[in-house]
Amino acid sequence: MTADRFFHKASEFKNRARYKDALLLFKRAKRAYEKDDVTDGRLRCFMSIGDVYRMTGKFELAEKNYSEAIKISRKLKDTTAAADAAVGLGLSVRGLGRWKEALKMFSRPEKFYRERKDAEGIAFVLWAKAGAFRIKGDAAASLKSFKKALKLFRKLGDKHGTGYNLCGLGGVSRVAGLFGDSFKYYTAANKLFSGLNDTFGIAYSHCGIGNALRMKGDYSGALLHFRKATALYRKIGDIVSFSYTLWSLGKTYTMLGRLDKAAEYFKQAQGFFKKTKDPRGIIYCKLGMGEVEFLRGRISSALANLNAAFRDSLFHGFSVENCHADALLSFVNKKNGKNGNRCYNKLGLKLKFAGIPFNIP
């Protein structure tokens, strides 16, 4: 099989979320291109390998491959490829929780795409920025960026891009306390992805619908969608999204008062978050365990978890998670969550909790 055929087959696997098979063939294609001294082929392989690693939560390996792609594209004076790889690099850094760095990395490619009037590039970078704003805790900037990107993806007729933007809007709407909007966006995405047969997108939107239903208090409906999502994530081997779904299951069982089951899911999720080096995910697990321990009457253990979540969220500049930790500590210390409500209002979030457990979005 020639290098090109390896590459095209690998791309097919990647599009069908068969990441293991895709990775194997991209690496074979890269070796074949190296042997034939086809530099632009090697460049495409580094980019695609970076994409697969990023999608499966191996962010540091993704960083390495995107950096290599940037080097080669500069050698080839391929400015578009350099910009695309820089966005990929920013997304990998974002996956590691370094949102400030990611936003800086996105600014140059965005300028380049705008100068070139490259609508596809602009849409992609706006989507990437929106996710970084969400991690920062700036829901307003995130919503604005997602909406601009959605408009462009629709104009371009890019259905996959449209679906991922709808999911992004669903996620940030939930964080902002707009649960009806969240449900609407995720349901639209699910319908779109089902029509496209996009396994990853279907799983992602099921998890989102589950969380929107959880926020509306429909816990059995939420569990149904989380189970659909976990079955698909297991199949495709995406541990990043899988970990967040496990956390959502833990949160749902906390709300149902099934604390042992909740703790089990939080521990599982935390193990995966440590594996992907996702500081934000680890903070969510500490918040979850803090609540479970408080409800079990283990106050010192609850405080240890919540104080760690408060410290870590402050260190990483995660504003929303810091508000959650602040509000939970306020309840544990019998101050009735006054700090938390002030904190949420400051961020422009429509969130208010009456007592532990919090139905954290």
C-alpha cells in the first residue's frame, strides 16, 4: 500500500471515530512519506496524528506533533498549515487547562485567517476561543464567540462544525444557568450528528442532553442519556469526554442521595482526569467528593476536598469552579452560601443554590 493510500484510509478511520486504527495507519503513512522524502505528506501526518491524540485526551503527545507540523510548515513556507497547526497546539494547551496560553496562541492564526478572508479558518479559531473563554469562566465572551462561529459554519454548509458549535453553546448555556437553551442546543446537535452518523458527536450530544435534563431535575432521563454516551465513548476510546460523563453520573447519583455510587463515579473520573492531566476535571471531582463527604457527616474530609478545589481553581484561574468551591465552603462553614451567590452574580451567571448538594452545572 502506498503512503497516500495509508493516509486516506487513516483519514476515513479518523472521521468514523476509529481512533486506534487511524493512529496506526497515520504512523505507517508518515514512515512511508519519510522513506519517499515527501515533506508535505509528513506534514499532513503530523497534523492528523496531533488531531487524534487531542481527541483522545493525550494532550502532551498532541502538542509534540503539532509543534513538529509548525516546524515543517515554516520550512515549506506553508502559512495556512502553520496557522492550522498553531490552533491545534492551542487546543492541546487548552485541554491541559492552560486557557490564558491558549488564547494567546489563537490570536496569531486568527489575524492570519482574517487577513486571508479564510472563513473556514475564522470559524475554527472562533470555536476554539469560545472553549477557552468557557474554561476561564467568561460565559458571555464564550457565548458570543460560539454564536459567531455557528453563523460561519452554517454559511459554509459545514454540518460537523455546526454540530460541535451547537454542543459548545449547549455547554456554556448550562454553565450560565440557561438550562432550557442548553437542552435546545444539545437536542439540535444530536439530531444533526445522528443524520451524519458521527459517533463522537452523538456521544457528546447525549452527554449534554443528560446534563441539561439533570439541571431540570429529570434524573432518570439524565441517566438514560449518560448511559448512551458512556457506551459510545467506551467504543471509540475517548477518555476526555468519558471522564466528564462519569463525573455527571456521580453528580446525578449525589442528587438522588445514592452517595456510595456517586463516590465510585467521582473516583473513576478523577483517575482518568489525572491520566489526561486535566486540572479542571480533578477540581470537579474534589467538589463532588467534598459534597459526598459532607453528606456522610465527615466534615474534615469534606473541608480538605473543598479547600483543595478552592486553592487549585484560584491557581489555574478557573473562575466558575472557584465560585462553586467558595459557595460550598460557605455552606459547610454555616454561612448559607452568601459568598457564592455574590461570586456567581459577578460572573453574570444565573446560578443560586439553597443547600448541599448543589446541582452544579
